[in-house]
Amino acid sequence: MGMTIKSKSTISSIDIGKFIACFLIVILHCNVLEHFDSDWSQFAITNIFMRIAVPFFFVTSGYFLGKKMQSGADPKSIVINYCRRLLFPLVVFSIVNITEYVFVFLYKGDDLSQIMLKIFSSIIFYPFGALWFVQACIIGSLMLIPFYRSNKLGYAVFIGMILFLIALPFNSYYFIVDGTFLQSYVDDILEIIWSIRNGIFVGFVYLAIGSYIGIKQIQIKKSLVVSIVLLSGFLLSGEVYLVWNHWIPKDDTSLFISHLILTPALLLLLLQTPINISVPISITLRNLSVGIYYLHKPILLMVSVLSFNNLSTWLVTFSLAVGICLLFYRLNFETTNKLLK
């Protein structure tokens, strides 16, 4: 029997999960964990606990996109509307981030040709300001259209996993190609695209998994889901230890096979874990997870010039992002609502 999610408190559990994920992302980007003396402690905490945040955002986005497919509307129109909704903040915040980074590049002494090349590369391959996630959601969802229409999401999940495995040597599993004939090819590709984290190799698989859960209304006993979460968490810990022992820094070392199991399991667990908070608070947390994500990088870049320590930088950045969001939610302008919700 399929699982129908109607409870407002159940939805609240996802809203809280998204807010916590955003909270972890800001901590990560502010390098708060550098206060740990042990490099292994930083690496373990970062990759066992914090790197799950972005995959969780992807899977939940895919889940709700999949739920919309149940309306009977044309999948293409649903995806196009979804992409339009994301395109506006992507463009606006890209302009903000590019403007900031131009000043950074000028301060570093880059000439105009270097700056233009970096801007072009960021727009095409890896947007400044952590906006790669937004771009990846757009690209990944567009790739899913034929699978939505043919009701073949299982194929999308399989293809996505293959693409994800291909991406691993460009990130956490670079040690596999290190010292082989493939190393130069991987290095040359990363020199151009900066990061393999994009809609094709990362966003697609997570959106597909989330959509599959949403459309198929997957139901698994909570006790089994908890077991899967614990087992996949254990496997992730082992995988992180493996990567640490062979670690060659490449990109951000954030891609782990275990995430493909752990993230959807966490989603399924939250769907079956009611949390009784008021609807307005739940919606506010959901909106904050969006607004803070968009704002934190531009704010962080400005705050970083004040030479705070990392903990103070995080506190100021997070507080300003929350304050700006809450202010504009109260003002309720249509334009800022589209940007920060």
C-alpha cells in the first residue's frame, strides 16, 4: 500500500530537516571546524555529518517535484514552471556574486582577460556563491522530463547512479586515477569545468531518487528505515575513513556512494516522523532554508574582510542572513518573496 503524506506535522519534519541542512552548510562554508586541532576530526565530522546536507536538499526537491506529477498535468509543464521558479534567484544572486568576485579578482591583481574567463566559466560550469546546486536542480529536472513522461523513473535512477560513479574520481575518489594514464584527463577536465558537481553527474541521480519516492509513494516500515539509516551511516563512516587514508585533495571531497542510500532513507524517516509545530513556524523554517542558502555566500564574502575568527564569522553571517530574511518576509514584497522563499 502506498504512503500518502497528509499530516502537516509530517511535512514540518521535512521543513525542520531542510533548515538544519542549511544551518550545517553555513557552518561548513564558514570553516568553523578549523577550530579542531585534529585534521582527521575535521575531515570526519565534515564528511560524515555535514556533507549530507546538499544531497538531502536534492532528494527532498526531487520528492516534492515527484508529488506534483500526481496532479495529472503534463510533466514538461511542471518541470518548466519549477525551473522558472529557480531561474530568477539564480540570475539575481549570480549577478550579486559575480560583482563581489570581480572586486576580489581585481584586488588579487588579475587582469581583465583572466577575470572574464573566470566569470564565463562560473556561469557555464560552476556558479559562484554555492549556486551550483540551483543550476544542478534546473539541469537535473530537465533531464528527468522523458522519464516522467514514460513513467520510467527506475531507469533514471539507474542511469543517474552510473553518472555519479563516473564523477567519483573527479572528487573524493581521485586516488583511483592518481598516477594512472587517466589522471591527466581528469585534471584537464577539472581545469575547464572546475568541479564535476553539476546537474548531470550529481543533481540528476538525487532528483531521480527523490522523485521515485514521491511518485511511487514508497512505504517501508519505520523500524526498517531506521536500520537502513544506521547501516548506511556506518557504511559512510567506513567510506570516509577509506577516502581519508587515500586522500588527495580534489574539488571539495564531498561525493560518497553511501549518500545514495543514506539520503533517501533520511527522507523516508522524516516522512514517518511527525513533529508537532505550528504551520506558520514550519513554513518560516522552510523559507529560511532557502533564503539563508542564497544569502550566506554574498554576506560571508563581505564579512570575511573584517578579519573575524571563523566562529565569529559564522555567527555574524548566519545572524545577518536570518535577519534579512525575516525582515523581508514581514514586508512581504513580491520580488523578494521570489528570491528568498
